[in-house]
Amino acid sequence: MAEQDIHFLEDETVVKDMLEALDIKPAENILEIGPGTGIITKQLAATSAKVTAVEINNQFKERLDSINN
């Protein structure tokens, strides 16, 4: 099996710009696949949308569990 690299978005300005472009409404349901460190997840949760984040890598579980939505 091939080795897999993991790359993370770290620039919060980029995340804010992305979410602004999406114009997410508070009642929307958002599915985030592979939230990793949760940088996008935190900003999504701040929109008051219903966010479901699915991560298969257990090393991020504790950090993601700390993000309440």
C-alpha cells in the first residue's frame, strides 16, 4: 500500500474567506469530510450551522470532540 501524506490548511484568513464565499446560513446542514485539526470545523461551528465532521484518523479525535456545535 502506498504511503499517504497529510496536508493541513493553517491560514485562518483563507478559511474565513472560503466561508464568506459559501454564505452559509444558520439552519444549513454541513458535512465536513476529513476535518483533521479542526481549523475549518471551528469556523463552520461559529456560523451556527449544524456541522457533522467525519474523521477516520483517531489522532484528531480529542481535538475535534472539543469543538461543540
